[in-house]
Amino acid sequence: MARRIRMAIALGMGAAAAAVIWSRLRPYGLPWDLMAICILPAAGTIASTVLHLSEVFSATTHRCTAPGCSFRIRTTGVDAAEHRRWQETAAAHPEHRLPRSV
């Protein structure tokens, strides 16, 4: 249910962005196909970005407990038993990775 709400909000923000872009380009008398080429990619990108950000902030991250290991698992929409299982999996994974140096 929460995912559907996030999806609706993201699509609404994309539609709002499309309406703003359309209202700013309308006085120039562009043909409909050129107007669509300007509006649709921007609206889709905004909707996709909003959906991605909402999922990032609603996700739970489980990290390896070994010192210096950068292994992590990110989950969304799991129940308590599955949450605990992923937490144990992150703590007991066989390959411990050190963070990359830049």
C-alpha cells in the first residue's frame, strides 16, 4: 500500500512538472510533437527520481558487523521475520570486503 502511495505521489509530481513546462512553452507556438519531446522526458525523469528517493529513504540497510567490512543489504517492505533473516545474513556473509580507496 505504501509503495502505491509513493508511486502516486511520484506520478503526480511528474505530471505537475509537465504542466509547468507546457505552460512555459505554450506561448512560443511549438508543434505538438516538439512540445511532447520537451515535456515527456523531463516529466518521466522527475517522477523516476522522486520514486527512487522515496524508496531510498524508506529502505532498511543491514551492514556486516566485521570491522572494516563494507558489505550491506538494503531491503524494503519486509516483515519482522524476513528483516531478522537479512540482518543475520549480512552479519554472517562469507566474503568480507574492505572499503575501496579513492
